Amino acid sequence: MQFKHIIGQEAVKQRLMATVRDNRVSHAQLFLGPEGSGSLALAVAYAQYLSCEDKQDRDSCSVCSSCRKYEKLVHPDLHFSYPFFAKDKNDTALSFIEQWREAFLANPYLNLDLWRGYLDAENKQANINIAECHQIIKKLSFKPFESAYKVLILWLPEYLEKEGNSLLKIIEEPQPNTLFLLVAQNQDQILNTILSRTQLVKIPALAYDDIKLDLMENHHQTELAASEIAYLSNGNMTEALAMLKQSDKGFHALFVQWLRLCYGNKGSEIMAFVDQAAKLGRENQKNFLRYGISFIRECCLLMAGAGSLVHLPPQELDTAQKMTGVMNTAMAQAISAELEKAHYHVERNANPKILFLDVSLQIVKVLNFKTLPLGTHYIPN
């Protein structure tokens, strides 16, 4: 994995390469970034750059022996640890290394749900068990085999429970030229004893323009389609790639149609919409609701006078500006809350007809009767 194959994050890339050039490589680092930010891919690219035999100014060479092995994740000095669904108490990450390589090479913006799909998870809970901790200690007790550094990339240390304390000594006093790269999403869920022993590398969510450009250049999306997906993904490339697999149902047109029906309290037409929404399928329903939440948020920005922060194509921006004439901030917040609750219930397999009918009625209350869903507080025109 080379840095150039990772979307955006130019400032982080430059900072990581500078630590290698200046010989300031900390032996234990925590790559902390939200899902879909590319933090795991950055950790692999960093390890490859560190081990490259012919480092370039802006990236690893990709042709030396070390780089070729890194590209296939088979370098003898590169080790991975990650949550898995153990069938036996003696299972370790090595038991699933082939699935791991397949999953990462297929999608470097891996999340736990995608990883689950490569394993026989059944109803088991993912974790990093004590057997894996002992395996880590054993692997890292040896000197590097080929490269200057032996590297362990530990993905999602949030799944290390109290067993993770067994790693403290080797993290604090590792063998020479041993590098720990922890890749996490939630700092609060990491053991404090481990957190205090690492150097933090903060990785932001991806920029809207970076996702849009990648979708157009590498996934052959039109500018309009790329704009909508980038907008919906909210900086999460994992979500953006998942949306590519979903059929395009014209979320903007459908959402605006829904609001207009609710504004006019068109009973029979609302029922027709409910039938249409119920047939979208679970993933498209989630994307549709996510679009609605994002669109209402942009309306709120317009009403707050923060138009410079709005990311909408011209047609959608025109619609949003018109929407601000028929609702105020309190109404927009009430609608957004209903959409968020609906998204939560769709994820949990709620009956779509009942769900979309209920949400429609709540939006009718807000837009047509100008009352909050509780029905007790009237909003002034």
C-alpha cells in the first residue's frame, strides 16, 4: 500500500514521512480516526515506507523486495492483530490471516461489518483474546528478519479488554526496532494503560472534495452522482463505497416529493409514497433517510446565515433555499429528529410500511399543522 493510493489526508502523509526522514519514529503510535478515514491504510503505507529499500521523496518505491511483499501483506516483519470471532479459546489472528489479507486487499477502508462478512461469525462477539495477546508477545520477542523494523499493526484496540494489560511491558520496553501501530476509532474505549503509552496521530474524516474526486476518477461516477454520494457519506469512504453498490433511486427528487406531500397533507399520495419507500430495500432506505438528514441540516445552515458552509449542487441548493421559506429552525430540528429515529429503526429491521407511514404523519404535523410531534407546543409562523 503506497500513500498515493490513499484518498486525501495529504497533511497526515507528509507528517508521517517526515518522522522517517528525520529519524523520529516513535515505537508505539495510535492512529486515531473515524470510520472510513483511511487510518488503517495509512498505517500499512507508513510501515511500507519505513521498510522500503529505496525511499522516494513522497512515497515508497513499490518495486524493491520489501515493497513487493508489503503490497501482498506477506512481509515476514509485518504482523497484524485484529478482532475476530473465536471458535476455540486458542484461536489467534493467525487463524484468520488469509481472510484478513483478502479483506484488506479488496477494500483498505475496511470496517468491522465488512470484516465480519469474511468470517463465520454466527452470533459471536468480536474480541482480541488472551491467546492473541500471548501470540503478539511471542512474535515480537524476535529480532526483525529482513527489514530494519518489525511492525505490528493492531486494528481496533477497543476490542482489547483487561487481557490487553498483558501487552504493557512489551509496548513500554519493546525489542530494538520494533514498531507498534494501533489503529482505533474511539479513544474512550481503549484501555487507559495502553493509551498512555502511545503517541497520538490524529486522522480527520475525509474531505467532501477528496471523496467526490475519487468517485469520479476511479469509480467512473458522473459529477452529479459523485456529489450526492460524497455528500451522503459525510467523510466516510467506507459508506461511499457501500453506496456505489446500491441502485440510484434519485434521493433528492424523492425526498423533496415526500416533503411536499406532507406539507400539503396529501393522504392518498402519502400512502403511495409509503408503498414506494417500502420497496427500496433496507440499504437504500438507510441511504434515503441519511440523505434527508443531511439535506435538512443544510437547510438549517442556510437559516443560520452560514451559506458558505453548504455543500449542495445548484438544483438542490435552490430547493433548500425555498424550503427555508416554509419552515423555521425548530421545525427543521423536529423533522431531522424523526428521520434519525427512522434510520435507527430501519437498521433494526422495523416494518418499513409502518415506519414510513408513522414518520410521514409526524412530518405532516410539523409542516402542515405547524406543531411539534408531541402536539403541545405550537410553532409561530
